[in-house]
Amino acid sequence: MKKLFTLMALLLMGISAFAQDTWTVAGSSSALNGDESWSPSNTANDMISEDGTIFTLTVTNATLEVGTSYEYKVVKNHSWDEAYPSSNKTFTVSETAVYTVVYTFNSS
């Protein structure tokens, strides 16, 4: 059974986003695309936006396990120079299953 898990990184600080900026999710590899954990340069985890402010990344077929804490951050332009939030965000799931995980980031 596939599950849908939606995450929202609500950051209320002023962050300027320009069209040329790229936002990427880095974190626990099992909750992201690819096999690399914490890789800000993994373009498979680049977020997309229709309005230049709200960015999303959808990861399909992520096998997540109950009792595991999954961590992530959103990084700007594939670099740790600018990453949000300052402390890692974490999430857990209530049962072991295959999930679709949706990460959402407000760059403003």
C-alpha cells in the first residue's frame, strides 16, 4: 500500500529567491532520490516552483520504516553556504510502507 506523506518547511525568515537560484533537499537518502545521504549537489533532489516562491520536491516509492527518524534541510544553489532551517528538520512515519514524500519550501 502506498502512502502519501507531505512535509512543509515553514520558514518565517526573510529569504530572497531569484530565478537563477536552485533549492535542493539534502538529507536521509532513503527519503530522497538517489543513494547519497546529505548531498547538496544531487540534482535529482532539486525542487521546482511555478511562482518562484513556493518550491516542491516529490519523492516516489520511498520505503520508510517505523521507528526511524528521517532528517533533511533545504540548501541553496547546491551549497551548504545557505541551508534552512539551521537545525535539521525530522519526520517519522507511523508504519513501515512505501511512501510518496512531498517536501515544500517557502523561499520568502
